[in-house]
Amino acid sequence: MALEKELVQLQDDFATIDLYTRRTDPAVVEILLKRFRKIVFRMDGNHNHKRPHLHIDYGNERHSASYAIDSGERLAGQLANKYDRKVNKWIGENRPKLEEMWTALQSGKDAKPFICQLKGDDFS
């Protein structure tokens, strides 16, 4: 049920977005291939949450957002909108696993196995 490999791909997609949307000083010549920042994917088993969703935290400032599993729609959060398309695609590609995790959590299983975290190097 783990999504580590899939989360690595999402982290790579975010790093590519960061690379192409980064503001740089035109007087400085810089070569940056990709910057990998910490990314955390989590779900919680709170039974007050009726709609299946997940949380994605990204970067040192813990910019995060919640996304519906059934549609990939952003429900709330501070994560930059530039990542939404990749998150939506990632959810679509992994929907069966995500739904299985949600069901397990809602039935009272331990949440720890469903927390995936990748820590990238931040050179800033």
C-alpha cells in the first residue's frame, strides 16, 4: 500500500515546477538543475472528516493543502496553485491506493504506516 515511489515522482515534479518558476537576479549567473525540498503526504483517521482527502506539505515553510481523493480538487490550503495540476494528476494515478488507505484509516487502523515523508536537500 505504500506510495514512496509515487511520492518521489511528485517531489520530482514539484522540483521541476520550482526550477522553471524561480525568480532570479538577472545580474547573477546561476546553474540549478533541481532543488528537492521536503514533501509530506498524510491522511488522518478523524471520523469527522466525511470526504476522503489527503494533505500535502511541501518545503521548509510547510506550505500545505488538502485535496479530495475522488476528484483531486483542492479543498483548502496555502500551497502555491502552480502545484495543483501535478497533485491532481498524481491523485488520479494513485486513486485506488489512496482510497484503500482512507478506508483502512476510517476503520481504525494505525495511521503511522500511511504517513510518507521525503526530505530533500535545500541549498537556499
